[in-house]
Amino acid sequence: MENIEELLPIGSVVLLKKGKKKIMIIGVKQTNLVTNTVYDYLAIPYPEGFVNQDCMFFVNHEAIEEVYFRGYENEERAEFIKKLADYYKNK
């Protein structure tokens, strides 16, 4: 994702394009350690939540079809997003 400020907050519930099951975002800008690829989100199935590591998967923002619930946002998250944007701008 080009614009870090558009990242959805943790706890957001979304449906992917061509998806049949909702997922919940549990991490932002996560790296797949096997492929060393950075993804916009780490997600788990909704409403089940975390069952084991096999149920977690990486997702990019472009794959999202619909946002059903936007997660919690406050000043702490705003500061995190600002620092994350600065990091990627200077990278």
C-alpha cells in the first residue's frame, strides 16, 4: 500500500474480493519470514479468531472488497501510523 495513513486499524473486520468468509485484521505491515515479503495485514477468520498459526494469513489492502467494521483508533494509533509512514518514507 502506498499510503500508510489508509491502513485499517487492528480489529477491523473485512471481506476479501471473491471471499466467502469475513476476516479480522490482527496486525499491520507484517513480514512473512519464509518469503521475506511485507504485507499490509495479518488476519484471522472471523468470528472464530485465532485457532492456531495455520489459520493466520497475510493480506494486502487491494484484496479487500468490503469493510464491515473499522477497528479502534485513538491518539496512540495515530502516532504509530505517523511513525510507520515516516519509516517507509525514509526507507
